[in-house]
Amino acid sequence: MMVYFARILIIIGMTLLIAGGVILLAVRYFPWLGNLPGDIRYEGENFKLYFPLATMILLSILATVILNIVVRIFNR
């Protein structure tokens, strides 16, 4: 039982490591990402709200296309 739990923790850790690396590379090579016209930004006196709606939609479409291509390649 503990072996399965350890494997799950390792997979979660590796996933977070890869996601962090992708975010670091995205910020470095795509500085416009997160500043698209559909991103919502509100700054009050003691409150800041940032909701990257357009960025999330763009990344979702991109991830869907990439995953569909990968699935079609491996299903042959």
C-alpha cells in the first residue's frame, strides 16, 4: 500500500516540476502571455484581482490540439 502512495507522490512531484519549468520558459519566451486583451485586471485600494481569461482560453485550445495530435500518433 505504501509503495503505491510513494509512486503517486513521485508522479505528482514530477508533474509539478515539469509544470514549473514550462511556466518559467513561457514567461521568458512569451512575455505577452498573460497580458492579452481579454485578461481581466482590477486594482482597488487594498485589493488586486487578476483573472487571465483570454490566456486560459488560448492555452486550453493549444493543449487540446497538441494532445489530439499526440493521441492520434500513438493510436496507430
